[in-house]
Amino acid sequence: MVTRNSPTPDAVFRALADPTRRAILGALARGSQPVGALAQRFPVSRPAISRHLRVLRRARLVRDRREGRHRVCELTPGPLREVDAWLSHYRRFWQARLARLKRHLEADT
């Protein structure tokens, strides 16, 4: 169920489509970080990182807060649950296919 405060699955997938945004999420999975520290990790401009963070905030994958003069970002993994639920169907599909292949190959030996 999507509420007004919930991101659409499309917004989450769009956010995850970019490798820089996935890398930002990976960095934030290790803990909250100031925007400046995040920006230093990537070979792109600080405005580019701000645009990536905006997309991640819209997808509700990241939130930020002010700490003095710094803006600190943190991962909010909740929207990833819906993505995981969607992927679980395909995970089960491939596990079943691989199990059948294994049985087939073992039967031929």
C-alpha cells in the first residue's frame, strides 16, 4: 500500500538505477555522514552529489538533518522492503529453476 508519505516503487527503482546513488547508499549503510564527507568520496562535483541526494530523498531512501553548520545524511532503508518483496518472486523463480537443473544434471551422471 502506498500512502502519501510513501515513495512509489518507480521512484525507488529510479533512485537505485544510478551507480553513484547506489554507492551513496552503500556509504550511508555504514553510518550517517555529512554531505561534505560523502562528496569527497566521489569524482563528481558537490552540486552533482546534491542532485543525487535529492533523488534519494524523494525516494525516501535518505534523510538529512542539520548538525551545526553541517547537513548529515542517513540511510532510511524502509522503501527497500518493497523492492525486496518484488525481487523475492524472481529469487524463488531462479532458485526453483536452478534446483531443477541440478536434479537434471545429477540424473544424467
